[in-house]
Amino acid sequence: MTTLHPPPELRDRTPPDPAGTGSAGREGPRRAGRSGGGARLGRFLRRRPGLVAAVVVVVLVLTAAFVPALLAPGDPAVGDTAQRMLPPGPGHWFGTDHLGRDVWTRVVHGAALSLQATVLAVAVALVVGGLVGLAAGYAGGRLDELLMRGVDVLLAIPAILLSLALITALGFGTVKVAIAVGIAGVASFARVTRAETLRVRRSLYVEAARAVGTRRLTTLWRHVLPNAAGPVTALAVLEFGLAILAVSALSFLGYGAPPPASEWGSLVADGRNYLAVAWWICAMPGLVIAATVLSVNRISRALDGEWGRSV
Amino acid sequence: MSLPYLLRRLGLAVAVLWAAWTVSFVVLYLLPGDPVATMAAAGDGEQPSPAELDALRARYGLDQPLIVQYGTKLWAALQGDLGISFATGEPVRSAIGAALPPTLQIAGAGLLVAVTGGTAVALAATGSRHAWLRQALGAVPSLAVSLPVFWVGLMLVQLFSFRLGWLPAVGARGPGSLVLPAIALGLPTGALIAQVLAASLTRSLQSPFVTTARAKGVGEAAVLLRHALGTATLPALTVLGTVVGNLVAGSVVVETVFTRPGLGRLTVASVGVQDIPVVQGVVLFAALAFVVVNLLVDLAYPLLDPRITVSGGAR
């Protein structure tokens, strides 16, 4: 048998062994006491300066999204024309744009919309994909076959084109872009959730629950779902990075929030006309996007069993 | 390779295409939104009368029940007729056909960049004698997929066109104009290839035939290039369908950044004016590229790897 469409590497982004985060390893380490755990965390982080930097970046981005005034007290829409297109320096460390607005302030205040869209996109993908995968894996048989063929088809259409088709139908705007990106991410969640559900369904405790006469939905909710959650969470964090990229690309193309509001992607698009004379207007917002995605991916890798393997 | 197997694979490919067409139909025609109103409003700014709108709907068959529209459009699509563009009145097939050559150029160049770059990084990351180099190169793919493609494109333009003046910033004239778009387009794809290839190279370096070759005294470079790379390439071939799909889809952003004509620009323009038939045509084309490449890879696989035999009857 040869393989059909996407390779295993792409299909199952399931971590090989979620035992480290699962319920099995819960008794041993907890006995060691709190101070032991703290020391282990310190050692874990000290060996991974990249992970610490990633956490710092994510905390900064979250701060920017929720309390932007803390990082940039100025008004992102107000510029001083006397200070047009200043390169990055002490006063404006991301420089200023063609209207004299501080690029740092604009990036910080753009975080909220960009992040909202990303969170919504991941939520849509997680909920819809998770339900599809759970239903397919738990019901099995015909329904499983039908749902998974549907997922195969979604994988045959490149994500950005599927998003663009959805935007064509739904129209422009931050929320619509987010939904479009989320739907395009449904397929990978469905796959992973299904694989996990299949794994958990065969386990002894699910059989035991059934044997004592627990109803199907209760078993699904109380036993299968919590135990299938680990790898799905790791995928959700990974998907977060992909969603930031997708949302910012669509916003760059002009399908996001209309002009006065700014998102990271549209900030890069704004700077395009001044690329030859003021590179920083484009470069800085893009750099922030890249740093955020890198950090999120790093954290996803850490969640993906790195903690469990390090002892 | 048996004929039944061939027919079954062909049937599967057609089924995926039909389903992709159906998905795009559901998305584009079932979701709320009135393309005719958008189309009319985009014209001259005058508000069209309801009667005019109805006439337009009738012209594009949008007044019929959806199930009838589905049937007639699918029947037409089966005969190669993808409808006519709402925006220009041009047949969708010729619009896509006209936009295709420049996109194929950058996609081809991007594929070249991705395959050579990805292979080089994978080889160096697994074969280097220095641990620090292996580690640094191993991190390159995950860095490359984290960069927004549109931003990479703009930064390349800033550096190589505006600062150094080596290559043109925009347009599609001459082979020089192909270089920067190809790099921007090939970067995420190359990262994917590097990741998959490095993983399968590591596996094949641990296999018995490599041990045998080493025992016979074959040098490390020869082991890597002549023995390990051959078998490691095969698993990497399976991502080719995804790679080609990504290249077609990536043209949307890259052609916008570099102001080049092509399929991507056509798509962006069509999304903006809700030109549903064109968007559906592009989606179908991307799915077609994906399906055809996968079919070819599947058919070529047993020929390239003698260990795999295709069982015609089973499953």
C-alpha cells in the first residue's frame, strides 16, 4: 500500500508519548514536595534561555493586548508631522511613520485586534475540529468514514485559499478573517482529536465505565475528553502561531479591519509605500509578528512533552 | 502495477476533486452575502433598481434554487466550463489560463529554491561533524516557518533592490525579477522539505545498509550522499503534493508584494469584488494541482522503491 495524500508527518502532529502530562505520572513526582518541584523548574528554565525569552515575549504581547497604555502611553493615531519618518532611536525606538506617528505605539495598540482575531480563529478551529474528531473517533463506522473523508478534502485545499473563499462569501473585517482562518484550521484538529479519542476509547477505564453502565455521553464527557486533551492542547498552541501568520497575511492583503483601526498585518502594508526611504515602518511590525510566532512555537514545543522528558 | 489499482487511484482523485468543488460551492454560494448587489454597486455608483438586480441574477443563474444551481454548475464544470466572471464577463477558464504562466514561473523557481535550499540544510544539519553547526542548522527550518512571507518579501526588496540595487523590486520582466519572489515563496516550503528530509535522513543513517557501507570503509560524505540520501528522498516525496499546493497558494501573497501578474493577483482582485466563479475556479485549480501531484507520487513510489509492492485488491 502506498500512502494517500498528506504524509504522516503532516497528518499526525500528535506527540509520540503524552505520558509525562497524563494522569499516569501523577503520583510519583507530587510526593517529592513543592521545593523539589521549584528547583526542578529553575533547572529546567536555566538550561533553556530561549524558552524564557519566549515566555517574556508572550507576556509582553499579552500586556500590549490588554493594557497597551502600560507599554505605550501615547495615542497611536496622533502624530507630530515635525517628526516624520525618524529612524529608530532613543525617543522612538521603532521610529516614526510618514505622519510622524510612533511605530512602537502603533504596534502595541495593534496587538489587541491581532490577538483577538488569532484567539477567535484558534477557538473556532479547536471547537469545530475537536467536535468533529471526537464524534468520528467515538462513533466509528460510517460516521467516522464520512467525517474523515470530509477532512481529507479540506486538506486538499491550501489553507489560505480556503480562507479567501470564506472571506469572499462573508465579507471583510477582523471577526470574519478570524472565522475564515479558524475554519481552514479545522481539519488538523479533527485529525488529532480523532486519533486521541481512538487511543483513549480502547483504554481500560473507558471499558470499565461502560461496564458499570455509564451512559455514552457521560463517558465521552467525563472520561474520553479530559484524557484526549493533552496533545490537542499542544496542537492548539502550535496552531496559535500559524493563525497569527494567517491572520496577519490576510490583514496585509487588506481584508481585516478598515483603515483607522490597525492590525499588525495592515501596519506592514501601510509602510509599503515608504519602503525605500523608511524601512522601519514595515520592518518593525513584521519583526514583532515573527518574534511572537517564534515564541509561541517554542512554548508549544516545551508543552509537547519536553517537561516530561527532562528529569 | 495492476490496472484495477490504477483505476481505483484515478477514481479517488476524481472524487477528491468533486468534493473540493462541492466544498467551495457550499462556502461560496450557501453563505450569506449578495454578490449581485456588490457587483452592481461596484459599477458606476448608481443604485440599481430591484428589476435590474433580478435581471443580473437571472443572467448568472443565481435566481434558481441552490440545488438546481449545484446541478447545472457541476455538469458544466465536468465539461470544463467553470462559468463566467462576475466582474469581467470573461470565461473563468480563460481568465485562469491567462494568469497561469507567470505564476507557474515563480512557483517553478520557488520550488527550485525550496528543494535545493531544503536539501542543503537537511544534509548539513544531519551530516556535519560539528555539533554546534548541526544544532544551529536544525533550528533554521523552525525559524523560517515563523517569518511572515509578505514581510520577508518586503525586506528582500528593501535590501536587494533599494539598498544594493541588484534586482528589480517589482514587475515580471526578465529573469532577474524572478529571483526575489522565488526566495520569498520558497522559504516556508524549503523549511518543510528540510524538516521532513532531515528526519528521514536521520532514520536512514541508522539503517543496516549504512552500517554495512561504513564497515566497508566508505567515507562519511559518500555514505551520506550516495547511500542515505537516496532512500531518505522517498519519504520526502510524499510532501510534494502539499508543497505544490503551498506554492500555488503562496503566490497570493508573493504576487501582491512584488506587484506581479498571475493567479494570486487574480484571486486577490476577485475576493475584493466577490467574483465567486473566479474564486471557485482558483480553489479547484489548487486542489487539482494537489491531487495530480499526489497521484503521480503514488504511482511513481513503487517504481522508485523496490521494497514497496502495491496490492491491487486489498483495501
